[in-house]
Amino acid sequence: MWKDPPYFSTHAILDILVQHSHHWRSMYFFLPLAAYAALFPARGKLPSLQELSLGTHEPSATDPILDAFEVAPRLRSLECVNLHPYMFKFPWDNLSQIPIMTVTITDSLDILRRAPLLESGSFIYTEELIKLPLLPPQLLRHENLKELAVLAPTWNEDIETQVLFRNLITPRLRSLRICNIDRSFGSYLSTFLASINSLESLYLRKTALTEDEVIGLLEVLPTLKHLTLLSSFMFIMVTDLLLTRLTWRSALKTVLVPKLETLEISLPGPLTTAFAEFLESRWDVDGEALPVAKLLQVKVGANDDYDAAIIKRLECLAQAGMSIIIGTTDVPLEDGLEYLSTWSRDDSI
């Protein structure tokens, strides 16, 4: 509708859509900023709207405030792409899901206060216009949040997240994703995780965490079932040190993440004996019941200098039922894993 400038503030198709706003259930708008004013006639005529996605290719702004979506009693899902949500009035009290939203740390804390029923929130963070001092905490306890994603764009990973983790308490959180954060978390991420009753999934990709810091985080997460650790070149999160700590040994009686079921990691070098020992310790190879959960699926990125003896041990596990996926890290680790082979119960190497 608006391919090239100049961008007009309305369009015949948009006008027709607005006339039928009482039928809207799931709507996606990617418009020039000036065109959003054309949605005003829909105000108060959105009885069925449940999902809304708004976006623009222009620099975002916070004014003027548009209230076309202020009255939407069934709205549950809202996303704003390259568009500041405070350009609009929304029924924040209704929301249960924010698939993606571009905001500052301060904005996200404010949104979590406005949306007490929110269960899933994914935020891409931009820089604060003013550097935030670490003031005495103004704690926000969010009782309903179950999934949280803390993301930074690849072109600006220098985002300060300490204020977020220092001020937020989410006792019912089940899943946490952190990607592309190049700034130190200090002690605040560990304190945040320790306040969660039963986190089940942790996804860390290109984060400013050392292996020792990751071990410290896992020590406060005994309920974790799903773990992803994809390192950057600057911060290696997994070596034999962590793999050894994850290895079940009957003599020690305790182990990191005893309920672990799925794991995805990138290694800085080839597959090692410590990796094979870890997998074997989490599988009842001899038919004996383990006091830890059975590791069902493993995805690992490593260089392709495979040791035949290690591969043989992995083959035995794969034939016994463990899903093992091996990838190569001859591409940058942060660019993802190129999976080369998959072994399952019915396949062999």
C-alpha cells in the first residue's frame, strides 16, 4: 500500500478495513507513522480483536498519542515492531502475551507493571536516552509472568540489563531467554534466578557470562529441564569444566541440573572424553535406574576433528535411544549450529 514516498496519511483499502473493524480478530499493520491516524474511526468498535501487531519502517516516536485501540476488551496479544508502544493507548490490563516489543529497560518494567496478567513477554532492548543510575531498588513482583525473553539487536549489544534483573521478581517464571547481551550482569542475574520457584528452560546465546558464572547460575536452578548455551568468541560458556560438573557420579551424590532432559551447547574445540562421560552418566546404559533425569536430546556444535573412540561411545547411546545431533563450528559460533548428522534409535553412524 505504501511502497515509496511520499507517504500519504490514508489509503482507500485502509479506509475499507476500518469500516469493518467490528470483524477484526487478528490484525497486522505495518504502516508509515502518519497513516496510523487513519485507524481512529475504529475506536470503540473492536469487540472481537484478540491479536494485534503494529510496525513501521520509520524512526519511532512517542507522540502524538493515538487511542484507536484503547477499547478492545478481548485483546490478549500485542506486538510493536520498530514502533514505540506508548504512541498508542492500549488495554494493558487485558494482555497475556507480547510476542515482540522494542523498548528500553525502563519501558519494559513499566509495561510489566501495567500488564499484571501478562504470561509471556519478549523485549528487544534499545539504549536509554539517559544513563540509568543504580538507585535503591523499586521492586516489581510479577506473579503471572511465565516466559521472558531479554534480547538486544545484533547492531547494538551494549545494553545494560542490571536494572531489569535488580528490580524484577518473577516467582512463577518457567522460561528465560537472553540473547546478544554484551554487558556484565553483575550479581543481579543470579539473584533474579534464585528467586524463581521452578524455572524449567534457560536459553543463553552470546551473553557476557564466563563458564564460572554459568556454573553459579546453574547451582540455583535445580528444577531446570532444558538448557541452551551458545557461546560467543569473547565469552566461552562450556568447556570440560562445566561438562564435569554436569556429570552424575554416585560417589558425589549431587550434580548440577539433576532434572536436565534436553541440552544444546557449542564447544570451542572437538568433542572430548568429558562430553562422552557426561552423556553416559545421564543415561541408564546398564539398565539401572538413575537418581537423575534421563537426558533425552543433545545438540552440540564442535569442530569436526572427531575421535573414533568417542564417536563409538556416542553411537551406543544413540542406538539405546538418546537423540544426538552433532554440528560443526567452522562457522562463527554465534551464527548458529550447522547440524551434520542425527542419530536415533533406528539409525547408526
